[in-house]
Amino acid sequence: MLDKEAPEKLAYSIPEAAAAVSIGRSKVYGLIAEGRLETRKIGKRTVIPAASLAKLLEV
């Protein structure tokens, strides 16, 4: 068995982002609509960069 950690995520799907910051999917979509969360389209997928989530949580 390898003893390496998984690399840190660079981007999250909508459900992953919601789970990561303990909010609902609807709230994530609301934050996107307000411009408080950035998104990127990769094909048909919408992802949220990890840096955007971190910025949302800054005090």
C-alpha cells in the first residue's frame, strides 16, 4: 500500500463545494448568481475553483 496523500483539489463540483463549506446546493447557486463564487465550465461540467471557495471563507 502506498503511503502518499491525495493531491489537494484544484476545483470542486457544485455538490462537492456545498459539502466542503457545509451549505446547501441552492445556497451555492445563489452565491454564484451574486458573483461571490467563481465558476469555470469544462465541457458540460461546472466547477468552482478551490481558490474561490477559500476567498468566500476569508474573514
